[in-house]
Amino acid sequence: MVEGPGKRSCLWVQGCSIRCQGCVVPWTWDQNKGKKKEIQALFAEIERSKREHGIEGVTFLGGEPFDQARPLAKLAAMVKEIGLSVMTFTGYLYEDIISSNNPHHMELLQMTDLLVDGPFIKEKLDVSRPWVGSSNQRYHFLTPRYEYLREQLLSIPNKVEVRLNIDGSVAVNGMVTLDLLKEILLEKEYKVEKKR
């Protein structure tokens, strides 16, 4: 619910050629880590999420999705066939992707409804807009699917998902400053203590 419009299935790809300083997911940089999965297997999981959870789309992030543009373009075409939207995050600039003339990059762009471009820049930290972490990052509405959001972006709050796992670990997803995260977690801790 935090990586794009509506309820989405998110695919975090492994491997990043950009490696932004201050990245919150540096473990996604190494292309030799992660798990290899067939496109058809990923599609089956996404299809099941649509059926069981009513997702409206898929978000590609990472790592760097354009480092794996060819398989992601194939997967995107499959999910669009079943009526889902595609949102893609990239650290590259849209203009650089276009001027690269890389056919696989162009295929992924053609399958993307909403593109967020630009590297995360630590000195430009800004979580006041949804789904982005720094003020230089831009939204590109590549199809009419999410055009209605263009004028609403400043009124859409950023969200954070906090998951408490059975093993006691905590997983946090979304765009939030470290200070705000501490505040959220301390407030939740207080509420839990108070209920006891």
C-alpha cells in the first residue's frame, strides 16, 4: 500500500548500477545476491495476488529495474494483459533512458504507466510527496491510467508499513525520515505498554 497508487504487488529487483549514497536498501545493489525466479513463476504470484487480494497493479523497484529491463518488460506485458497497472522506479533520468536507444529500456517504458525517475540524493531528502525520497525525483505519467493523480500528488500522504514478524523482527517499508520512524515506533511502544 506504500509503493504506488492503491494496493500493489511489489517486485524488488536485485542489482543496481547507480548505488545512490544514503540508499535505504543497499543490500539490493549486488547483482549476485537475491533469488533467481522465472518470469512465469512471478506472474503466477501476481495473478494470485490479484485474485486473492484485489491488487490494482505491480511496482518495480530495487535495486535498479532498468538493469533488468528485458525480463521486466516481458513480465509487465503479461500483467497488463490481465488489467493491472505498472509503476517503475529508476535512478536514471527519463531523458537519459530515451536517449540511450536501448531497445529493452524502451520496451519497459512502453509497458510502464507511471515512472518515477532520478537518483536518491541524500542532501535533497524530502518525503513530503508520495513514494519518493528526495526533491529531485520526478513523476512521469506515461499512459492515461494515473493521469488523474497529477493534480493530487501534493495531497497524497506518504505512508509507512510496519510489520511485526513472528520471530520478533520488525520490517519497515515506505518513505519516512529516521526521526519520524523513531517517533512512530516509540509511540507504538507506549501504546502497547499502556494496554498491558
